[in-house]
Amino acid sequence: MNWEEGLEILDGVVFNKINRHLKDVEIIILQGSWQGLSYDEIATNEGYAAKYLRQDVGFKLWKLLSEALGEEVSKTNFRAAIERYNFRNINILPAAVHHDSYSTIKNEFTLEYPEGLVPLNSAFYIQRTPIEERCYETILHAGSLIRIKAPKQMGKTSLLDRIIAHSNQRGYHTVRLNLLQADTKVFSNLDKFLRCFCAYVSHKLKLTTSFNESWDEYRGSIINCTTYFEDNILYQINNNLVLALDEVDRVFQYPDISQGFFAMLRSWHEEAKTVEIWEKLRLAVVHSTENYGSLDINQSPFNVGLVVELTEFAPEQIEDLAQRHKLDYNPTQVQQLMSMFGGHPYLIRLALYHLAVGDIRLENLLKTAPTNAGIYEEHLRRFLHIFQVNPTLAKVFMQVVTATEPVDIETIQAYQLYSMGLVKRVGDKLVPRCQLYQQYFREHLKI
């Protein structure tokens, strides 16, 4: 949902509530808040007194919107409130629409098969308040660093895309680099990796790539990369730069590269505290595991910045998601889903999709889910293949799924199972993430 669509919804619900449209000053507050601006920034930009906007107009506006939207609304959560209202009323257009002022909203209900990241305009993205708001605010800070960690298929990349979109709305330059897409030959040595890294960022920013003056073999690869980034990128752009690094786990496989690369990122983050040009750079790093190998954690970005750990969906979020799929589920049915799948975002979404299209009824879905006749066969067989080529890991996981109590597992193997999303931590021990995994692998994991 973009700003114009959000404004149209708000104007409509306000008109329905008090028979008037939003005032200009109210729209100014809403637009500034949508962009993540503080009251002081909005006041400076628009020529108002911050106290007037905050204590007079703002206070009354959030109270009005709370009544109009049917939930507690504030400056930090109103975007999420609009989306929830829109999804609850997906086929209802606002009663008072300014067709001459705002674009018409298309409220067509279309099911969406859960595969990969959740699109920005998806009706099925569940916000994990206050995580999004915290990320949107942090990325605006000079030299900021956000670290998003969670097992696979928990929504890390979908959140990263929204941070990028929020940055784009502010006019920032953004570059997203998925390390899984890099050729293996790029990881042959640190110098080659850093050259490719600089070339990729330059290309995405449509800047000329030239290593002639910035790359001196006598200075070392890290200094060369830092010099290049400062002279050929940061000094050449006219706004801040958000550098989003996805799937950085891959770099952990190459100790000679990871030690230098992550130490360099940490130094760039530290530079922003004292060197003005580095204030332009904001980092967002996404990873699935904490198995850093031989990496010195104190010389890396993995113990600084804002840490965002994505958790499973809560019952109310699953109920919300079911409603978005046009499934009127009661708390008992939601609990049945949670008993089998926990709050695993991908597993829950796949179940709701098949239930919504009418492929299967809830009772049959739960009965067949942990079998090769169920909708998760392909998902489960991928894990089965990993265990077939890694019998040691399979033996360890078999201990977890057959135990009646949490199991103490060797650290590296525990990290592997956690990053795959198959287990949850209970203190320093592990349990299966959900009944689906426990039941299926008890039956099908042969060691």
C-alpha cells in the first residue's frame, strides 16, 4: 500500500465518522509520519510549531483515527492499522472518495501462493509490531546498522524489502546484494571478492567502475575497498545509501574472506561516528545462523547495531491471517493449526492457502500434513535429502525428534538445525520446532 492509497482510506473513514474530510494540517502530519519523520522534522519542513503539531493537532488526530478505525492508533502504528482495516473491509470502498484528488483503490481479493518473499503490495504480509516501526526509524539514523536474524522461511527477506522500500520513499539510494547469487569463483580470495563487491554496488548505483586510482596492491584489499567506497561511491551520490546484504551466511563458508569482509563492515559502521562522509552509509545484514566459524565476533557487525530476531506468529496473528484468506476460524481452529505447525509463517501460510482455495478441509489437512500424501511433501523431502547427504546431522536430529525432553546438542550442529528452521531453543537445549517436523521425521528419517 502506498501513501496515496493509505490517505484515501483514512479520508474515507474520517468522513464516515464525522462527516468531514481530513484537514490540510492533518494530512501534513500523516504524510510526514508515513515517511518516518518526527514532529520536529515535520514542523521544520512545513513551517509549523512542533508543539502545536504534537500536542494539539496530532493528539486529536490519533484519537479520531482510533475511533474511526476501531483500534488504538498512534503515530508509530497507524500504517499497520490502515492495512488491517483495509483487509477487514477488502471489498468495501470508502464512502467519500476524492476521485479528483486521490487515485482509486483496487480492493480485489486474490489468493497468493506462499513462495519466496511476500510482495510489498501483498494483503498477506503480517506486521510484527513494533519490529517494522523500529527498523524504519533506525535506518534513518546516520551510520545505522540493522541485523536481521531468524531461521529460513521466517520472513527475513520480506522485512528487508520493506526496509528498502521505506528508504526509497525517503529518497535514499538503495542496493540489495543477495550473496547466494554470487558465483563461486568470486570467493576465490578476499581481493577478488571485494573488487566484485565494489563493482556490483557501483553498477547498481549507475556509477562508473574504475579501480585505477583507488586500488593499490601495496595498501591491502580492505583499505583499497574502503578507499574505493569512500571516493567512488559515497562522495559521488547525493543522498544516503542503504546497503542491504541478504544471505550473508554464505560468506561464513570462506574464513579467509569472512574475517576481512565483516571486520571491514564493522569499521565502516564505526567510521560513521567520527567521519561525516560515512554517515551516509546505513547497513542492513540478514543471516540465518550464528555459526560464525572462526570469525572474531568483536571484529564484525554481529554484536553491534539493532538486532531483529523474527519469531513465530502469535495466535492473534494467525487468526488475522486466516481472516485475510476469508476463513472465519474460531480460536479452537487456530489452536489446531498451532498445535501442528507452531507459528511458523511459511507452514501456516501454505495451510491457509490450500484451505482457502478449497483443496482440503482442516481436519484432513492436519491428518495428512506429516505424511508424503500431504501438502508439505516437497518441503519435507528437501530436508530429508539434506539429512541423506549429512548422516551425522541426521543422527543428531533424530535424537531431538525422538526425545521426550529438550536435548543438549553440540553447538555447530545445533546452529545448523536452527538455521534450517527445524528446531527451537529451550535455554541451551533443543526441541522440534513443531509437531509436523517431529511426526514426519520420526517416521521417515532412517539412520
